[in-house]
Amino acid sequence: MVGKNPDAGAGSWKGAEQADRVVLTGFRASGKSVVGRKLAQALGYRFLDTDEELAAEMQCGIEEYVRRHGWPAFRELERRLLVRLAGWHRLVIATGGGSIMHREEWRQLRKNSLVVWLRAEAATIRQRLQDDGRSAAQRPSLTGGDMLAEVDRVLAEREPLYRQGSDVVIDTTGRPPETVVSLIKDMVARTGERD
């Protein structure tokens, strides 16, 4: 599945002349960081992974920070980062899976951005998390339970937000990152009005 998101909320993407940021959203393990790095290189843009930026700011990993301070404290740091990023240009941003929950800040970030929802099936997400032990160890449970068991429930809660908060959806299930990068690069290269 690739294409404009018919369920997208009000955004301002009008095509390459106005979009000087590409924002990648989606659930954890959907491919945002891998695709984002490659896309930034292909476009000649800077790359920023919000989880990595926050870890540097917190001077510890997200898992450790959440264990010490809780999810609300982490979400506040994330919210502040989104506010700052709304003023950056020529940038590809890989957002944390929960960034989309900051609705007002997300609305501001969408201005002059192409927001791409990298979607993956729940089974694919679970498999990717299972296969990447290092990454999985750095990702705390969102519900306090088993990280693999919570995927279906949390994904179902967030999918409406991803759908409404994005301009384009690309299913990454079974697609290599290079293919996804090529699809997004082509979208950025096109100009025209969003339907």
C-alpha cells in the first residue's frame, strides 16, 4: 500500500516547493530510523531521530529514563522537542512512535512538512522487535507488560492518529528500506496540490 492518505487531517503539504521537511511517523520498528537516514542522504537533508536526540539530552537511554521518571516526564521532553523542530528546515525527522499523540505540536510540525506514515503489520512489528535484540532492549514497554504482547493493542489505539496525522502512507511490510526511500524521494520531487 502506497499513496496519499485519504483520511489525512488538515495539513499544509503542497508539494516539494513548500515541503522542506519530511516527517516519518509510525509505530516502533516500522522502519523510520533506517529509512530516515537513507532518505536524508538521498535528499541532501539533515537527519534527526527524535529518540536519539532525546537520549542525548537525557544523558541516558529511554528505557532507563522512563524507569526512573515515568512516561509522562518522557512525553513532556518529547513534546518540547517537537516544538523546537517545527522551526528547522531541510530535515528528515524519524519521530518516536508516540510523538503523534502531541496533537497541537504535531499540527505545527506538519506545516511545510511532508508527513509519511510508515505502516507495518503487527506480526511484522513483533518479528522485527524480536529479531533486533539490542533495539528491543532500548525500547521500554508502553503498558508495563510484555513488549511483544502489547503491539496489537497499542497499534490499534494509535493507527487512527497516524492516519489522521499523515499525508501519505507506505506499508513497509516486505519492502526493503531502499524501495521505501525511493518512493518518498519521488513524492518529494513532485510538485502539486494535495487533494
